[in-house]
Amino acid sequence: MHNPNSAIERIKNHLAYKLGKVMIDFSHQRNNYKYGGGYIALFKKLYKIKKQHKKEQKIYQQTIQVFPQLKYPNLETCSDYEQALKYKFHLSYMLGEVLIQTFQNLHKGSMFKLAKNIKKANKEFKIFKEIFNNFAKLSPNIIKIISKNKQAFLKELPRIQNILKIHQDYQPILDNIFHNFNYFIQNFNLIEEWLLSNDFNEKYKKENHPYPSLLDPKKLNDEKEKINYKNIPAELAWEMNLPLPDNYEFVYMRNFGAGGSALNLFFQKCGFKVRFSQRIKAHEEYLEMFIFLISCYHEHAVLTLPGFPIDGREKLCYMIQKRVKCICIVRDPISIYKTLVNHRGYMPDRKIFFNQNESFKNIFTGIRYRFYDRKKNIVISYTYPTLDSLYSPVYIDKGHERFNLTTKINLLYSISDLVYIDMKKILPGEIKKTLPLLSEQFNINLPKDIYSYFEQPLNGGKFVYLLPKTLIIEKSFIKEKFHTIVKENVKILITQSQFLNSSESSMINITCLFDNIITLNNILIYIKHEEGLLKNLYFITFIRRYLGIVVKKLLIHSRFEELKLFKEKDVLNYLKENKELRVK
């Protein structure tokens, strides 16, 4: 062998290939031998090749023990690996495999089966040759696929050929089969039943669905079935084009910059399971959606579709196949632009916790904005927003979701009804009229406190990212200052109602202890239960004075951040001044 980096040469150097080649050469020349002498010469030659091969292997093993750097690379890493696989289906290789198995099982009388096994190898060689000739157009990787499932493929060959023939004019399912061929073979009976069913024909083939499911969605949603959504990994589900589990009540199609988080909070408040995170790649988004739906399988869930551009969005939308309603919040495009340029960025310095010794000027620092640097063509986090962010490729080159709602809607072919709501209708002044309509259209049970909950801006309003904050008063400070011993540091939460979670709402609400400056700004103060401290007049006086200063700093900083923000008129003026941006 001259080149160990060539998979073709290494397969040709395999003992099976060399033995089989000798047998083929003998079959062409055996008429030249008389009285059986040819078979004697054949076995001598086979024995000699086997002995020489064993010697070469021994030398190789000894060599790499001394010079490990000379070890051959894995066959799969060779550049010609895929081209080399066809040599494993050459008659010489297949006959050689028969001979090797015969030599290994001589004690079991394998010589008596040699002629039969040679005949079988010849037959299989012809079958594979025909398969590769006929199926190569269906899948260019047919040789690679079958090489991993050779015997299983032969076992089910007539039935496999039947499926491939029936669906020969439906390329997406052929691609799915060959892409997941291991799974296809391992679960052949189940998949065959599905691919030959009327349901598959009506739902996928007749519609020329671009992403047909390899498994029956009805059975996948049935926990009694042996194979169902709960025992299929999310990654495999994506590869097999399995539609998302159907345990969602409706779809919420987010429109970035149009109250997305606010409506998610509303659904959550009404008892629905909601997923807040979003990914920029469809594959990752599907995995999160899949895992989320499985995690709340027996609960009411809302399926949220991302509001910004995602790579591979078409397949993701096609994976939403349940016949349900869809809700979408819409907003004036210029107002959306305003929200985009004012959008907060990465905030590594923002404080969530601070202690009693923290400088007041540092408590509310660290707010950052998503800032597009046109010269460097990068997005960074900065202390101020910029209208140049409108030039960001995310908003221009990829075509932001605000302008391609129609594209998403057309991809969501299973949606029974699309309900549009103007963002103005979910603001505090209009929300009381909107909630009953949502309740009726989407069968949502409104909790009693829902109206008071929506009196506050759900996205944080003027205190967004400034609250919530947690003041930590150290137990050593409490002992020294108030002569009171506590088991652990005391936590005081400064927040608003829309930010409260169930664990925080179980704390003691001490807002009533504070002046109007706190209550008038809808700020809430909670403390973890420390009964002794709440009876300590000096401690109460301290936190009233201390938090009063904190809230004054909050209002000052809130106004400071508010003045940084752009308004709709700023966006319009910027577009007037930048024609190349305006016409895109």
C-alpha cells in the first residue's frame, strides 16, 4: 500500500478484498487447470496471501509502538472515504468476507457451506449493484447509508423497494428516509404502516408538504404508544421532521417591538405555561419548543413563535401543525423602529443586589443599549442608543419580522384563524376593553386581579432594568447597629407588581411603612420574614430613611435614562436624512 491516507487504497489492501480478487481471477482461469490442480493452487495462494497479510499487520503494530506518529488515520477521516465505500460492495470484497468467515469457523464445518455462501455473495453483489444504479438518483449517499445497514437492508429489501417506488415522485420523504436510514430500518414496521397510510397520503403527499414526518403524529401524541413524543429526543425529532407536540392551546406570533413580553406575562398570569426565551436559529428554537411542550404535557400551554429573524424559519413554521388560532400584536412600523433603536443590550455591570454600604450613585448604573457601530459593522453594548442601529444587518439584510408577517402567516398553513390586536389596545388605558375579547376568542379564564395587574406597564415602564433590586443588610451590621441577632443576612426587595413571582410574593409587604414617594410611583417593598426586626423601631427608621434615598436616586436615574431614548419623530428625521436607508 502506497498511501495510508487513501481510504480506497486501504480497503483494497484489506484481506477480504485481496482474497476475493484471487477467487475472481481463479474463476476466469480455472479452465486452464486439469484434474483439480487449480483448486490446490488456489488454496495455496489464498494461504500465502493470508500469511503475508498477517505478517504485514504484525510489522505495522510493532512499528507504531516505536513510532506512534506513523499510525494510520481513521478510515472515516480520509478525504476519499465516501468514494471508497463502494469498494466494500465489490464482488472481490464480498467474496473475501465469505472466505474469512469460513476460515474462522472451520471447527464448525464451515467448509461444507462455502459453495452456498459464495453463491449467496454473488447474488447479494448483483442486488446491491442494481440498487445503486436505481437508487442513486433518489439519494446520492445511498452507498454510505446502506454500508451501515447492509444485512438489515437485504432483509427488508422487497418492502423497502415498494415504499421507495410508491413515493418515487415525492422527494422530501425520500430525503427523510435516507437521512434517518438507521431509524427507518430499526423501526421499519411502524414507519412502513405510516408511509403507506391514507393519512400520510392526504396530509403530506397530496399537499406536497416540504417537511413530511417520518412517524405518525397521532401516535406520537398518544402516551400509550410504544414510541411517542416523550421517548424521542428533541434533536432526533427535528431530523425526522416530526411536528411539534400538539399540547398547546393556540399560537402567539410575536412581532418584535410590539408588546411581546407583555402578552406573554398576561398568558402566564392566566394560568398558561409560556416560554419567554427566543433563539436566532430555527433548529435551536425547535429544540426549545419541543422540550418546553414535553415539560408541560398535561397543562395548558401557549406556543410562542419568535418575533425576530431566524435562520431556517420555514421549516420551523411547518413544524407547527395543530389546527388552532393564532394571535398577533401589530404596531406602527415607525414605533417599532423606535423600540428597536432604544433596545437594551448586554449589561454585565448592572446590579441586581447591593448591600447597605453601597454608594448610592452606583446602585442604578450599568444600563446599556444595543449599539450598532457602522464603521466596524458590529453590534456592541453602550451607555447610549444610536439611530445608526437602523443600519444593522439584522434589521435590513435579513428583513425584520415587522415587514414579513405575511411570510410567516403563509407558512403557518394549519392556523384556523388569525387575530390581530393593535398594540394600543393592550396599554393600561385600553386593556380593560381588550381582555374580555381575548377571553372570549381564546377561551381564557381571567383571574380576578387581572385588571389591577394590567394597570402597570408590563414591560417595566420607566423603571425597566432599574427594578427589581434587592438590598442585602448584613447580619453583622444589624447586630452592631440595632443590637439584634438574626440567623442570616436580611433581604429587602424593591420592585413592582408585574415583576413579582410566587416566591417573592410570599415575603412580607412593608410598603405601607414608607412615604408617598414610593407608593405614588407604584413601588413595592418586601422583606423576608424577620419578626424581631419589624418590631425594632431603630431598624424601621433606618430602612425608611435609607430606602427613601434609594427611591429618589431611582427617579433621578430613570429620568436620566428616559432622556436618552429616541422618539418617533427622531426616527422619521433620520430616515429623511438617510435616503439609502429609507429606500431599503
